[in-house]
Amino acid sequence: MMETISMLAEATAETAKFAATNGSFTLGVAGAGAGLGIGLIGFGAAQAVGRNPGAFGNILVISIIGMALAEAIAIYAFIVALGGR
């Protein structure tokens, strides 16, 4: 019986290590994805304004909304990563 309890305690400790690693991995992937998304939105907005400077205001509003949505994904991942600890 004591052997089973000690095995469960060791398994719990190993699971905690994996949970921390999983949270860090989640944050890394989400941060990279959000950075890539924001960069692509900025790139597209710069190209659009270069082609049609008169539409600057509309493009700015749409790109800010898109960047906010991309950043929200990183915030969701942060919350999920902290929930595993």
C-alpha cells in the first residue's frame, strides 16, 4: 500500500513538471502567432494605404480591430497557461 502511495506522489510531481512545460509552450506558440498575425496585418495595411492613400482612415480602423483580435488570442493563451498551475 505504501509503495502505491509513493508511486502516486512521484507521478503527481512529474505531472506538475509537464504542466509547467505545457503552459510555457502554450504561451510561446500563442505569442509567436500573435506577433505573426499583427505583423501581417500591419504589412497589409501599409500596402493598402500605399495603393489607396485616400482610404487611410478606414484601413486604420480595420487594422486596429484585427490587431486587437490577434492580441486577444495571446491573452487567452496566457489565461489557459496560468490555469494549469
